[in-house]
Amino acid sequence: MDRRQFVLGALAAAALTPVAAAQEPPPEPAPAARVEPDPPAPVTPPPTPPPAAAAKAVLIANAASGFVAPLPDKHLKALFRGMVQSTPSGHRTLFYLMPAHSEAQNLALEEIMGWTESNFERQMPIIESQMARLMYKRLPGASEVISAVANDPGGLGVVPGDLSLPPTVMVLWSSGGAS
């Protein structure tokens, strides 16, 4: 081989090497460790408000009475004083009372009227004589009051707030201002 052929061959080999390297696909990068996004922080529910305290006393009426709850204070006072003699639907009102010393009844008298039980007991005969009719009827317990109100379209009564009421009875007032 002569020198010229040798040089040309060397140059050709040198020239082809970069071109050949450029035509080869680039080497694949080493697989990187797959990066997972951080898991989302656990969703913390908002704090649950404490359960609303159940009313200790409720003023109930027959659902057919026509009253619309909640009643304004002046109407509540008029009911207790016997000044409301008939319901909006035209039925004669009658207050069914629980036995004396009932906690629910005493609470209602205090919150609505500002009266103690003894004040109310003194007022009952006066109110009934002024209205010339029976306005209050004492029953042996809360379940009897609920039953009487459920069956009398003009019935009203105060019972403990934790008792279940039939669908024919509605709440007109509840202790603590909740309706």
C-alpha cells in the first residue's frame, strides 16, 4: 500500500467514525427511579360541633290548631293567661297541664311568663273565673298530656323536650330559644 492510500484510508476512517456515531441512536438514559408525588395529607374533617342541647321543655299544640311556629312572646303569654280562647282554625283552646312540680312546666312558666309555679297556681282560678270556662286541665303525666293534645284540635301543653311526639302534634316553643 502506498502512503497515499494509507493516508486516504485513515482520513476516510476518521471521517466516517463521527458520522457513523451520529447516525446511531443515542444511548437510552439509565432508568431513573420513579418519583411518586407525596401522598396527599389525610383530610381532617372539620370539628363536629357539639350536639345541640335538647330543649328541656316544649310547648306543644295539635297540628290542626292552625298555629304557626314559632309564636311571638306576646302570643305565648296570651296563651298562658287564657286570653286566647280559640285556635286560628277555630277550635276552643284548653291547656293540658302536667302534675305540679313538673320541671318542664316550671321552666316554661319561668321563661315565657316570668312566673314561679306558685304564682301560676294562684293565677289559674282567677283566669278561669274571668274567662268563665275551664282553661286548664291537670293530667297525671307527660305521655297523657301528649295524647290529649294529639286528640284535641284546640289542645296545648308543656312537656319535656326529650320525648317523641306524634305527627299530629307540633312544637310552638322550646326552652332555650330553639324552635
